[in-house]
Amino acid sequence: MAFEFNVIAQDSGSQAKAATFTTPHGTIETPCFMPVGTRATVKGITVDELEEVDAQIILSNTYHLYLRPGAELIAEAGGLHAFMNWNRPILTDSGGFQVFSLKDTLKLTREGLSFASIVDGTKHFWTPASNMDIQHKLGADIIMQLDQCPPIPSTRDEVASAVGLSAHWLEGCLQAHEPHRERQALFPIVQGGIELDLRLESIERIMQLEERFGTHPGFGIGGYSVGEPHEVMFETLPKVAAALPQDRPHYLMGVGNPTTLVRAVGMGIDMFDCVLPTRTGRMGTAFSSEGRLNLRNARFAHDFTPLDPECDCKVCRGYTRSYLRHLVKSDEMLGAILLSYHNLYYLLNLMRKVREAIIEGRYGEFLESWMASPAADDY
Amino acid sequence: MAFEFNVIAQDSGSQAKAATFTTPHGTIETPCFMPVGTRATVKGITVDELEEVDAQIILSNTYHLYLRPGAELIAEAGGLHAFMNWNRPILTDSGGFQVFSLKDTLKLTREGLSFASIVDGTKHFWTPASNMDIQHKLGADIIMQLDQCPPIPSTRDEVASAVGLSAHWLEGCLQAHEPHRERQALFPIVQGGIELDLRLESIERIMQLEERFGTHPGFGIGGYSVGEPHEVMFETLPKVAAALPQDRPHYLMGVGNPTTLVRAVGMGIDMFDCVLPTRTGRMGTAFSSEGRLNLRNARFAHDFTPLDPECDCKVCRGYTRSYLRHLVKSDEMLGAILLSYHNLYYLLNLMRKVREAIIEGRYGEFLESWMASPAADDY
């Protein structure tokens, strides 16, 4: 198998595990956070800086790349890695999540999705097979199935129907992906909203397909963090992760709050992604050991201490809150750049510390001291 | 003398010279280009990147810093170097140039300038002494006198009056600066527009003040490149530079086109500054050995060659025109960042190559081959 997941430590008091996942562009150490590079760039951050903060894998969005510059152009460039000058692993989503948010022009059938481009209004139709074709052209190491992620609130029937359609589409994806299995790992996605029985049904249908298509290299868990309170997610998440095979990675899609990450690892999650660190950075907000800081606040005007005294990133070593506030207040690009950099470092470093704690058998301790810290309010 | 200018090579066929200029924060090799960091940041570029492109000195704008965050706050932070985390030399302008552009609220007297803040409308009054006080608080290695830069077109009388007022203000600046001479170099500014006799009068009045105040460490040449055709500037510029002492640096203010730099060095100019490389970078335009490139142009969509095949900066080594065009078209910050980086590298590297040519006795050759190249149209 081209994609190998090796669990190197299992926490005794929780479902937390430390592992490695091998891909054609390198080995990822999990648990890990994936910075999001929507349009083949993590906003405001160079690839050198991504290596500095030691991002092991990044995520890019199929929907945006498909519309502009187009999957064909990226294939012509030699794939997404060559196009964006990033030689470490990449994961692409299917783009389904973005298409489902285009309510005005969306038409959903059992065969696929039709929608209008936000760039130029042109009509498009995606089937599971054509979506795979796009993701094959992009050439990410990990690709995601086309699925239906129902919004919250949805009725139980709507959620059940999304589970059924997602499983049906998975079959189409697996079929189209068969010749590419050695080069790209296709992750099925568990749906089912906040209803445990539907989540378990989704897993069952995904696992049934292994008989025809072979072992799935990993699993996405979608449809969480779409508006529900986080405690509602935490009720079912550990049971969902426990029902999945433990010898493959579990990727909780679209979640990036520090405390959610720390807790979800204990519930059996290995991978995360979110635009939060860069989006909040551009808005002038920073993660910190003291909780979230809004640099626009006047109390930082004469504060010549580091952004986060407990952080050792280059922003916290080189700059003061006063200077960062000046940049943010002046709408200087460097404000967005430095805060995005710090926020990425903060989450990536947090995951490194969680991993270390798991390996050293003290994840429980780590979680407890995290939850007692001022940073814990950051969901 | 704290500020030492050592000419290490003099071109035989022109006024071009290679030199070093020693400041409290390090030695600058001239001729050199100074990137502009208006609000204590070179737009879109980190200080690490400024060191990567080997900027030896940067310029920052007193007017903007005075309004926000204020000179007192920067003094409290330990000065501009500490505030912005840049440990190499800095030059600040006086801010007079910006104030003179605020025509609606400007009131000019022999004592100074009154104006309203563009940030909050508050009233301000600058005298030569108070302007020096601001620049002392900022703490740059090189500071500029408060002067009057008349716009083009101006009558001969207006230009003559600006020469007189600038010389009068220089006296006030020199007086106020006396106790700071060892820590900061104050450069007088030559005015006189495109009239050679007024330029020479300006120089005479500046030099007369040396009797009372001692040797000037260097000279600014202002009032060029304010709208006149570049050939008009080139008529008087060599005579102006020749009339100044040759054992001190000559700084041509606000000029940054590649070809102007290459030619002006031969006319005796040692230092330049301009927002051009970062401003054009943010607009999606790049300097190159093929001339200026507008990355929005459709012809770059499938162009997988480097931005400038003759450039060895990290942008040209790592990225294609196709990718850069994608970033620019998508309004991604990384487009502005990478093009600004390349443009700065291009000018700084150009100055390094010019300096090398002077030292190796082949500036004339260099100029000739530059003027015959497709890059030469870039004024």
C-alpha cells in the first residue's frame, strides 16, 4: 500500500494516538493541523514561511482552483505542487462544500451537481467521476470524495438522504479513482450530522465498499462545526471516530479552534484544517496563551511586550504588541502577514506539543492543564 | 567624524564612484537603493526578506510616523530600529514633501508649516527645530532637513523663493541638531528645480553654513522627478552633483526607475529611494531584463517560464509567470508580496552590479550595454 499509517503511540486514557502517514511527497506526523491555501496560496504566507512554521501538509480548494486558473492549466504546470512551488504533501477537498453553499444556482441530482461559476456565471456540472478527474489533474497526495454536507438546521430526513447520496457518490468516486490509487489517497467522508445512528450508518456504507474497491487509506469526517454548539459535536465525535478503523487516519474537516483541536485529538482525530488562523490574522486577531487577542484594542498601544510571551515564533521573538497594533491600525499588509504567521505557528506548535504528550504518555495531563489555562476559552 | 564616506573607486570616464558610508547601525556600500518603509514597514515585505534581498538601508517617512503612531511612542519603544525590528541603517525624510502636497490645509510662513492631519483633522505646526525633534525621537541614522520642494510647474520666482526658505530652514535644523551630530547625520537638501543657477545658489548657501555648523555629512538632492521629463533632469543633475563636495554622499530623492539609477550613478549620485518597486509590485507589475511586465496580461496565462530568466532571486527561481499571474488575477496577497520582493531584489541587485562595474573599471561598458538592452526603456 502506497499510503502507510503507522501508529507509534496510543494514549491509555483516551483515543488519542500519535502516528505517521506516508504520502508520495513525504511523511506527515499526526495529529496535525493543515493550513488552508484556498487558491494555491496560504493567504499572506510564502512557502518559505510555511516551511519555517513547519507545516507538514497544506489543504487547497478544488472549487476555487477549478474555476480559476482551471485544473487543465494546473496539470499543464505539472500539478499543484509544481504550480505553487510547494514540495510537501497537499490535500484537496472535493469542492462540494463550496458548491452546496451556492444555493441560488445549485441543482442537485443523483448523478451530480450543476451550478453557476461565481467568477463568470458559466454553467458547470460535476459528477463523482468528473470531480475525481479534476482532483487527479490537481495531483494532491490526498483527495476527498464528492459528498453532500447538509447545513444546520436540517431535518433528520435531509441528513439521512445526504448520507445515502454521499455513499452513492463514493461508489462513483472509487470507480473513477481505481487507476490512481498508488499516486493519490482517496478519503471517503462520514456524514450524518449530529445523529449518531446516521453517522454509524454512513460508516457502515463506506466500509461495505471496501469489498469491491479495497482498503480506504483514511477517512474524512464532515458535517461538523457547521453552526452547532461545540459540545453537541463532542457528544458524537468520539463514538464516530471509535467506529472507524483505528489503523487509518481520521480527518475532522474544517475545524481549527485551538481547544477543539486539543480535545478532538483525545476523541480519536488525527488531522484538521481550517482557514481560522489566517482569516483571524488578517482581521487583526491573534491566538495566545492568554486567549484570543484583538490587536485593534487601545490597551496594546504602549504594550512593548511580545504578542505571546510563551511563544517562540519569529513574530513573538522580534516584535511588540505595540508595533503589531500600529500595523493593524494602519491596514499595513505586514500586520496581516505577521499575525497569520504567528497564528499558524501557534496551532502547528500546539499539535507538536500534543503529539509529544501522547508519545510521552501524558496526554491526559496535557489536556487537563490546557483546559485550566486562559487559552482554553478559544473554541 | 561619526559618519565616514570612503570612496574606494572612481570611474575615469564619468562621475560614477563606489564608496562606503559608515553609520551607527552599519556600513552602507554605495551606490545604493533604499527601499521605502513609509509607516515603519516596507509594504508586504518582512525584515527577514529585506535582509534576504540585502537591503543595506531603508527609508521611512516622518510625516506618516508623526501622525501615527507618533514620535513619542516610537521613542518609548526605543526608536524606529527597535520598533520595527530592523537593525541596519535607516534614513528618515523630514515629511515636508508630504505636507506640501496637502494644499487645502497648508499654511506656509518663514517660521514653519501649519497643516491638518489626514488621519483626524487635528492642526499641527512644524518649525525646523520641532521637525528635528521629531526625527531625533525616531532615531534614524540619516535624517533630512525640513525644506520646501516646489511642484512642477512653478515660476522661477517660486523656485528661487523655495531655495531661500530651504536655506533659512536649514539653519534652524542645524542649530537644533547640534547636540545630535554624533548619533544622526543631518543631510541638507539642494533645491532649485530645473534652473542650474538656482541649484548652484542652493549649494552655495548650504556650504556657507558649514563655517558655523561644521562639515555636512552628506547631501540630498530634492525637487527632481516631480513631473518633468527625465531628460530635463539629466541636463542639470551632473552639474549639480559635480558642484557638491565629492567626499560626501549625494542622495537623489524619490527616484527609483532602473534606467534612471544606472545613468544617475554616472552623474555622481550615490543613493536613491523610491516606492516604485513595491507600489508597482502591488499593482501586478514586475521589473525585468525584458522591460516592465504586467502580469495581468493574458499572454502569461500558460507561460511556465520564470518571471525574469536573468534574475536569480527566490521568486524567479521558484515560481512561473503563470502562477504569478494567477495570484495577481485572484487578488491574492502573495502576488503583491512576491512581485514586491522581486522588484526590490532587481533594483538592489542592479545597484550591486553597477558598483562592481565601477570597482572593476567598466562602468562605461556597463552603461552602454544597459542602454542597448530591452530593460533600458524603464524610466
